[in-house]
Amino acid sequence: MDMGDPRARNSTHSGFTIVELLVGLVLGLLITMGAIGLYLGGKVSYSQNEALARMQDNARFAMSELTRDISMAGFWAGILAPEEIVENDASLDLGTDCGVTNASGGRWTSWAYDPRVPFQLTPQATTATAIAAHPCIGAGEFQANTDLLAIKRVRGTPALTLQNNAVYLRTNDTVGSFIKQAGSTPATPPGFQNWEYLNSVYYIRAFSATAGDGVPTLFRKRLIPGSPVSMETESGGLAEGIEQLHAVVGVDTDDDGVANQYTGTPTAAQLQNAVSVRVYLLVRSVESVPRYTNSKIYRLGDLTFGPFNDRFYRRVYTTTALLRNPAAQRNF
């Protein structure tokens, strides 16, 4: 055949037909879609695991702080009768108190230094009841319908050095007095030790860093060293995403040291016989999760929450702490 023949030239060339090209495009599209699906699935799984891990870390830290404080409520470094603790230093005057003051005056004129009620629960408070119980909490920062816990105690070991303008319990294990460390504070007498005084109010704030950021956060007011000393919010929150704090008190009704009933609304008489506190935390992811709707219902002891129908993960965490020191004082 003559090479100049057009038929010869065409027979030496090959290519894709329209059908082959379309099949190739479809296969390529399917592979690309599969790769994108795997990437998106992995990203969602990673985001979910990261959110759950962060929630668990926040819950673990919050529970650690709460249970440590609760279990040591009423610890006065060997003093079994709180009536043996006095407030006799004029420098202890407060700039901001955070509770109902002693109306009768006398030895404990301020709530912050009254050791007779080391554990106080304000259940499911409105903004008004929260401020009435603890006036140092501002109306704009409190998350309504959550519990507040107030705990008074001293640190578990005596202070080796004293911080200026901080408050301590100076005791010989029998009697004691609150002092404020300053240049004029008398030297510690022989047989006495100084224990840092810790007065804490735990509450849920409706925001974390700035008002309106929508991240519920566990905060704590504490007696802050200064001149004057004041009950103030510690810098930064304890744990973000803590949406609900609820506590139920275990009451010993037959004096055997074991809780016979639990109540979320204890009376003053029941608090006198409290031997344990069961703490519930409803923890929410800080960031919303795309393509997820939370329609679950959560039970925290005697309370139920949800469904929220939003895009946040939630988990319930609970633990029980013993009130050893108030029980020991009651039997003293």
C-alpha cells in the first residue's frame, strides 16, 4: 500500500473514543469523591475525638478541685470545735465579703471568717438567689439555674513561709485565730503553726473570657491577699464547658456515719448531719460540631436536662466526696 495513501496514515494512529473518555472521567470522579469522603470522615472523627478528650480533661480537673475542697471542708488543722477559732485582728477587715454576715455581731461579724458552717449549698439558684447568698457574684456573670458551693477550710499542710497580706489560721491544735500576714504581725509563738486559710465559692459563669462568648465555665471566688483582703474571682476559669453543676448531700439520719438519704435541697438541720456530697457535672464541648444534633436527655441525680437540639457534645460526670471533718466536729 502506498504510504501516501490517507488510509495508511490513519491506521498508524490510536486514541480514546468518546465512550472511553467518559468512562475515565466517571472513574476519576468516583476515586476523587472517595478520597474526599475519607478525608472528611477522618477530619470529623479527629474533631470528635479532640472535643471528647478536651471535655474529659476539663471534667477531670474540675472534679479534682471540687472533691479536694469538699473532702477537706471544715479542716481546721486539729481544732475540732470551730468555736475555738476567733477573728481578732483588725487588719482582717474585708473589702468584699461573699455571704450573709452575722446579724448578731459578736465574734464572727463577717461571713468569710465564720468557721461554723464550712459547707454551704445553694441549689439551682436564680440570679437573685445567687446574689443573695453570695453578694460578691455579679448579676451578669452567673449562669442561672445552677448550684453554688461554698467551702471553708485551711490548706492540708502548714505554711513554711507567709505571703504578705494573706490570711492564715494560727493554731496550736486546740485554739486558733485568723491573722493577716504583714510587717507588724507578731511572731509565731512557740507551739503554734500557721495554716493558709482557703474560702471558696464555686459557680458556673455564663461565659469564659468575654461576656457573650457563650462558653459556660466553672469559676471560683476565693479570699485574695491584699489590702484589704477581698473575696474575688480567681484569674481565669477553672474549666471551660462546665454547663451544669449539681450537688446532692448525703444525710446520716441514724448517727452511724453512713448516708441514709441524698437530697439536692438540704435544710440547715440536714446539713448538720451531712456526711457526703455527690457531685454531678454536665460538660459540653467548647466548639459546636458540624452535622451533629444533640437530642439526648441527661440525668444529674434528681434533675433532668435536655434535649438541647444543638450541635454540642455533652457528657455527665459524677463522683462522691466524704465530709469527714464536719462529721467529726458534730461528734466532738
